Amino acid sequence: MDIFDAILNRRSIRKYYKDHPLEFDKIIAVMEAGAHAPNAGGLQAWKFVVVLEDDIIEEIASYCGGQDWIHTAPCVVALCSDLKTNKDYYGDSGDMYAFQNTASAAENMMLTAYGLGLGSCWVGAFDREQITEILKVPDRYRIEVLITIGYPDEHPLQKEINDLSSFVYFNEFGNKVFDVHTMMGEYSKEWQRQLDLLKKKTSRYNRETQHFFKQMKHKFDKDYKPKLKEFLDKLKKGEDKFRQK
Ligand SMILES: Cc1cc2nc3c(=O)[nH]c(=O)nc-3n(C[C@H](O)[C@H](O)[C@H](O)COP(=O)(O)O)c2cc1C
């Protein structure tokens, strides 16, 4: 599955087919995806506790602020950060990295679950003390995130997101542009089209591929870079009619 498809179409799933067996290899693939996530210093200072026992899942569900739907999940994963390792390496920043690391692993896991036909949901509202006790998590670790995983028994539609111009700024906070695509031209589409054409011809990285990248770089330097510079200069001077604070 194309990564962009997964990003656009993944939705939080809060109802699962409890009786649909969840293949173990899929769970392991999801764990591997988590382990490949960006993390501070590449330390992988985390543990993932995979819960498959109904009784334990029931117990966890009862400590998630009334989120009864959690017990429909055949699998709950607790992403725990290793506070000690993060602190030893990064001092005061370690605590912040601890959460950021697991957040990045969580997103990898959820996208992979989606790619494997599974649903998932990030659960941030939970009683950490109680669930730490249920899962026997040692002191040096902190449960940062819970993720439910299973076959979806609901199919939410793609969601609406805010217009890019309302939250994407250029060069300084507040510099926004109404229609980035129109301003810059659809270069990535052209790039993709060329790449698809090339892929039809060859599946290997060879001289032809290298030639393609050289050509595209030339096109990029010649057409796109001056346009980008002109656009950013205008934006800086406040001349651009699309600019809006
Ligand atoms: C930090 C964080 C905490 C969240 N906590 C919960 C939660 O406790 N329960 C829940 O049902 N969803 C939770 N979510 C999921 C969000 O509600 C959901 O991602 C958001 O509404 C966007 O919908 P989508 O995931 O379908 O795109 C959480 C998400 C994040 C990132």
C-alpha cells in the first residue's frame, strides 16, 4: 500500500470484531514497524507490552476513563519509555524525548496496522498508575501510549482537515500562503509521473535510473529553484498578494 494512501485513509477504530482471529505475524509486523520509527539517538529506549488476554484487556478498559469500547479490541499495546536510559543520555531533555520516541513508534504502528487491513486507536486517556500495576511495568519505565489493534467493525470516512493556509507558515510564524499548490506548480506530480514511467521500464537502480535523477535535478535547479526563490523573496518583502498575516 502506498504510504500516502495509508496516511490519508487511516482512521481511529473504536469497535472491533472480537471473534476475528488476529494473526500473530501481523502483530509482530506492527511491532517491527514501531521499532523502525525515528527515536532520539537511535537508542530504542522503549518496551512494547502486547496484551492479548481478554481478562487483562477488560481490566485495562476499566481504567481508561469510561472508554468501554476498548474491551472489543483483541489486542492492546502499551508503549513504555525507558526513563532511565533517556535521562542518562539526555539529562533534562530525556523526559521530553521519552514521549516523542513512543509517539513516533505509535504512528508507525498504526499506519502499518492499517496497511495490514487492521484498525487501531491511540488511547491517551488512561490511569497510568493502575495500568502500570496491571502490566507489572517496573519503575524505570513509563507507559506513554496505549494502542488498540484489531479487525475493524466500523468504517469511518476520510476526515476533513483544516486548510493548509491556516497552519502552514513560511520562514516565520504567521507567514501564510493561500494556495501553495497553485503558487509552486505541481512539481511533485510531474516527478511522480516520470518516476512511474521509469518504473515500468526498470525495477532496478541502474544507469538509466541515475540518468533520470540527473535529468530531474537539472529540471529542478532550472525551473523550480528560481521560482521558489522568487516566491520566498516576495513573501519576505511582503509584496506577495497571497501573503496574509
Ligand atoms: C495524544 C492523543 C491522545 C488520544 N487519546 C484518545 C483516547 O483516549 N481515546 C480515543 O478514543 N482516541 C484518542 N485519540 C485519538 C484521536 O481522538 C484521533 O486520532 C483524532 O480524533 C483524529 O481522528 P483519526 O485518528 O480518525 O484521524 C488520541 C490521539 C492522540 C494523538
